[in-house]
Amino acid sequence: MPDLRTLLNEIKWTKDFSRVKIWYRHRGAPNDTMVLAGSEIVSIGRSFLETTSASIPFHRILKIMYDGEVLFDRARL
């Protein structure tokens, strides 16, 4: 698996992080999937994303897009 932490930090420090969309597995949500905007992320940990309301482990991340471009897609691995 690509190093998600490196990818997310690269976007955070070189681009507009608010343009990131992250799809992740969330049990109970429609299709067990939710979408998170980069502006909702408080910090990038060693193995998880921290938002104001939750911690999302990297293994639950399904897809990362920036301005419509797919940067990571677990289904294509």
C-alpha cells in the first residue's frame, strides 16, 4: 500500500488541503462509506487522521482525490 501519511502530508504542505476529498469505510453510513473534506482534518497522525469528531485509521481509507484527480484508490491496488 502506498504510504498514505506521506501522500497526505505532501498535499497538506504543497497544495490547498481544503480541495482534498477522502472516502473512508464507516459502518452504518449509506453503503458503509463516508466522504471527508480536507478542511475537516485537524491532524495527520502516524496511522490515522484526526478530525474534530473522530479518528480515522488509514486502513479504512478507500480513496483520495484532489481537484477531481484520483491520487489513491484501494480498489485499484
